[in-house]
Amino acid sequence: MKITLVRPSMFGRRTSDAMQPLAFAILRALTPPDIEVVAYDERVETIPLDEPTDLVAMTVETYTARRAFQLATAFRRRGIPVVMGGYHPTFLPDECSAFADAVVLGDAEGIWPAVVADARRGRLRPVYQQGDYPALTNQPLPDRSVFAGKSYAPVTLVQYGRGCRFNCDFCSIHAFYGNSLRQRPVRAVCDEIERAGRKYVFFVDDNLFVDVPKAKELFAAIKPLGVSWFCQTSIDIARDRALVALMAKSGCSSALFGFESLRAENLRQMRKGWNVKWQDFETSIGVVRDAGIMIYGTFVHGYDSDTAQSFDDTVEFAIKHRFYLANFNPLTPTPGAPLYDRLAKEGRLIHERWWLDPRYRYGDAAFHPRGMTAEELTAGCFRARAAFNTTGSILKRFLDPQGALRTPRNAAQYLLSNAISRRAIFEKQGLALGGPEGLELPLSLGTVPAAAGTRGAGAMQPHDSAFATAAS
């Protein structure tokens, strides 16, 4: 038997910022060794639609849904069964079932072997869903052999835990994982890093600090490995100066923090008032910078207290504090997030299913904000991204003894990351989702299938976890 793993690109073409899709390595490790497994990632290569295979397995997130449905249609026309998993199929199984022979809801561990067994017999079930969240102990290490010969960023993606203790209005991570907060054994994580053999490691956890004592255990264990690592977490960790110092000593060179907004009213509306509950942003930034950790700050625009001035304010703030990287995103309602349901009820969605609508373009506002027009939201976010990534801004932020100039490794990471980020901004803005003409969808745009009732129903669907993968 042969299984083909497929990672669609948002636009049906290669991109310059692709990292290894961890989902592929996890699925390869969960697949019996007697089965041939090949993987194709459309962000770095062309998908061979005519190559013989017995089963196609796609990992799908909302931004790649349109392209995934196009590719699935092409495969199924050739008689090849298709199974879909990830965030989008978990939240909208009915929508995805129109293009797949089977959908997997939730994590792959504990259910993927059953999918493979049924595929061997030619008896795929329409839906696969486990009764509980699978434990991350006693799982095989991800098998990265599927990445051989492919050109990715020189970074190893590793996952320590899953879930987030917060439930922000715009994010669907909590809907996917519920209250389940799970971590892998620290020894297994260290073994995986050592086997990968790379000096740069990205922990893809939605929040690496869901369990602080366990995070400290992880830091102590990875320190002797000598890797430079980065992660995503919440800015509230900065109230513990000793914890942040421990991060840095263990090799943390940078961290992504979701600042989201400089306006307290917006933070309350998005259920993220805890961002400044213990101390203000300036104090928290000072703690992180004093430890020598570069900051990747993210902001979302479009909440009710935002105005046209908000874009300039956040760019000025990010440059002033010499953020290593920053992103300025239009607030985007994704399935599974409370925001989507609220905007739908208020009649403020521009497209009922923006991810399938051929009129939607990457970077567009997907709803009507209150403090500006949708067109102003689209233009403002792009203007902010462009302003932050000018040559002058990059140079000013680079000349930072607490950040990029702290170590040669920091300097190299800074320059490479900023070059990739700047190029990707101008490559992607305004592109239509989906692939080339000739692969049109056979499904008309109708009512959005209800996501309610799915277990584990991630911003925002940002990270690799089994079938769930990062959007890029």
C-alpha cells in the first residue's frame, strides 16, 4: 500500500517562507513501516496529481481549504480516495466531507492507525473521531525522513505540548483542544532535537507556558543541547523575571508575544485583558529584553475601539521597542472562534465563507469594522507591515545590543528572518486563495455548515499538531 501526504499551499504555488510541516513527520511515525509513504508540500514543490497511490491524506487549515478542495477533487476524479484532517475539517466536517471520502476530527494520535487499517480494506468510514484527547506519552518520535530532499527554512519544528489555558475571542485553539493541556515527556523532546541535528529549534506550542513547572523542567533539559530556540507564549510570563532569565539561559533567542492591541478596550473585548493585568507592556518588554530575548510582536486590527490612527501607533510602538519581527493583521473570523459566530450574528461578515469565496484576497478585511471601513482596515494593515519592514526600520532594529547584536547567532537569525518576512509580505498581499484555473470547486457557496457538536471542535490556526498545521 502507498499513502501520499499532501500539504496544500494557500495560492497553489511555492512560497519563500515554508518550514517543515510537522504533521507529515507525525503521520509517518504513526504509519506501519510496511506501508510506503511519500509527502508533497505545495509550498516547496509541485503536487504530482498523476502519480499512482492508494490514499491521499491532506492536512487542511482554513487558509488552505479552497486549494485543498481543488486538489482533492482532482485526485478523486482519478479514483484515488482522499482523507482530510486538521483544524478546518474538525470545525467544519460537513463542508470538508463534500470533497473527501473521510474526515478526521481532532488529533491524529490514536485514530490514524484505524484510518490506515480501513483504507487497506477499502472501507473508509466517513468520519473518524475519538472519544477523548490522546495522551502524548508513549508516542513514537516524529519521522522526518519524509522531508528528505526538500528545501525548507533551516529550523526544526518541535512540539512539547498542546492546548492553551486562555480562550481569546479571535482564536480557535481552545475550541480545538478544549480544556485539555498535555505535554510530552521531556526526554522524548530532547531525543527528537538531538536526532534532528539542527541548531535552530522552533517550539510550535500555542503557548509554551501552559504549565510553568513543566516548562522549567524542559528548559533545564535542553540547555546542555546548545540549541538556539524560539517559541510562542503570552506576555504575562514577564511578571516572573527569574523565569524569563531561565528561558534565555537555556537557549531562547526570541519569542512571539501576542500584544494584539495597545487599547485596553480592545483587549477586554477580545478577552485578553490579562495582557496588562499585572504590569504594562513597557515593563514586560523591559523584562524580556533585559534577559536578551528578541521579541516578535503580533497585533490584530479591527476591534471596535480601533481607528485609522491605530496602525501608526502600533508600528511606532514596535519600532521604538526594537521588535525583532512584528506582524499587523486584519482581525479575521475563523471557524471555531467565538469571533466568527458573533460577527455572523451581527451581520458584519463580508463573505459568509471568505476562505472559499473567489472574491476574497489574502490580506483583505473579512468583515465590516466599526471604527473604519473594511477598505481602510485592509489598506492600514498592509501599510503597517510595509512601514515596519522598510530598510531604515530593519537597520534601526538590528543595531540593538540587547537583541540582534547580542550574539552572532542572534544577528544571523535576525537578518535571515527579516529578509524572509519582508519578501513574503509583498509576495502574498492581494493574492486569491486557491490554485490555477481549471480546478474549480463543484460546490456553490451556501450556508456555512455548523461547527457546533464536534468534540475538540488553531491566529487563528497557527501550528502543527498531528493533522493541524501552520498557515503560511
